[in-house]
Amino acid sequence: MAEARTGGQRVALLHLDESQPVVLEGPAAVIWELIDGHRSDQEIYGRLEETFEDELGQMQVQAELFLASLEARRLIEPANAA
């Protein structure tokens, strides 16, 4: 996988077997930054809710869907799969 930062809250990701990058902005870019192999999903959701002053649960549902989409694109894998 390749990663390019364009500054601020924008990140472009490319799985090396694909031809089109995935561009992350806003909350998606923040989630990418929070994925470090040490934080649990719950810690990530908590940080997002703090960062975006989200009402309980709203950001978590969106983050779960986003993380599932990254996994489907083979840009991340569950920690227990490593």
C-alpha cells in the first residue's frame, strides 16, 4: 500500500494491486490517523466523538462502516488477523 499526504486533513491511499487511490478527507482522514495498531476500535470511536463533538453513537456507526470499507479494499486488516 502507498500513502500520500497532501497536507491538512487529506490523505490518499493506494493498494498496490489497484489503479485508483482512495482519498480521505475530514473524519475519514482523522480515522486513518488514529489507526495505529494499538488503539482499540472503542478508543478510536471515543476520540472521534470528542474531536467532532458528536452525539453518542452517531460517529461510531459511521466509523464502523468506514473501517469495514477500508478492510474490504484491503487497506487495513483486523489486528487479530496479523
